[in-house]
Amino acid sequence: MLRSLGILLSALWLAACSDDSAPATADASQTRDGAQLYRQYCVTCHGSGALGAPRVGKEHRLYWSHEIEEEGFDTIVHEAIAGINSMPPRGGCFDCSDDEIRNTVIYMLQLSGAK
Ligand code: HEC
């Protein structure tokens, strides 16, 4: 009896552990939309070019296509997460998950007609 209780407890423990290791935002229903996050956090700089931010929009398609070609999509996403020069880490969205930043970068690339 005690032994099976032990097994049960360790099973619960393992379940709890694997739950803990998942990021709080991993739940798909909680992953915010790239368009929403872009308007909330990124448009301030990327809409106007403030602080030298590369602007978003079809007329800037060549810039973004070139970035993707030269650096690759994953590197661009990584830079958006880690920050680079005047680009703050996660664009200032400190509670954004990596997936949310990735979605937002995809949205920016779509707005620019580059993918
Ligand atoms: C405070 C202004 C500011 C905000 C807010 C901001 N950015 Fe940026 N971002 C910049 C600047 C400046 C650069 C250019 C950095 C450089 O290459 O020198 C940049 C560059 C980038 C790049 C291109 C990286 C590359 O490889 O050249 C991406 C992608 C990006 N930002 C995504 C985002 C996203 C997504 C958000 C919102 C979650 C965001 N930015 C919010 C200023 C900002």
C-alpha cells in the first residue's frame, strides 16, 4: 500500500514538474496575436522610424526581404527577442513569450510584403 502510494506520489511529482517547466504563455489560447502586439508595442518605433527603427510597410519591402536573405528569419526573430542597438529586448514587451515575438515579427514581415 505504502509502496503504491509512493509510486502515485512520484507520478504526481513528475506531472507537476513537467507542468512547471512549460512557459506560462505556452497555452495557445494565451498566445496573443502578432497584429495586436505590433500595435501595442512596436508601432511607436517601427511605424515612424523613431530611433532609426526600420519602418514597416510595403514600401519597405526591399529592406525586409534583404534582411531575411542576409540574416535569415531565425536571426531576425532572435534579435527582436534579445534586442540589438536601440532595439530594446522584446521591443519593450517584457511579458511577451518567444512565440509572441515571433508572431509579431511575422506580422511585420507580412505588412511589408516580405516573408
Ligand atoms: C524603442 C523603439 C523600438 C521599439 C518599441 C521596437 N523596436 Fe524593433 N527596432 C528598433 C530599432 C532602432 C531597430 C534597428 C536596430 C539595429 O539594427 O540597429 C529595430 C530592429 C528590429 C528588427 C530587425 C532586426 C534586424 O535583424 O535587423 C525587428 C525584427 C524588430 N525590431 C522587431 C520589433 C518588434 C517585434 C517590436 C515590438 C514587440 C519592436 N521591434 C519594437 C527599435 C524599436
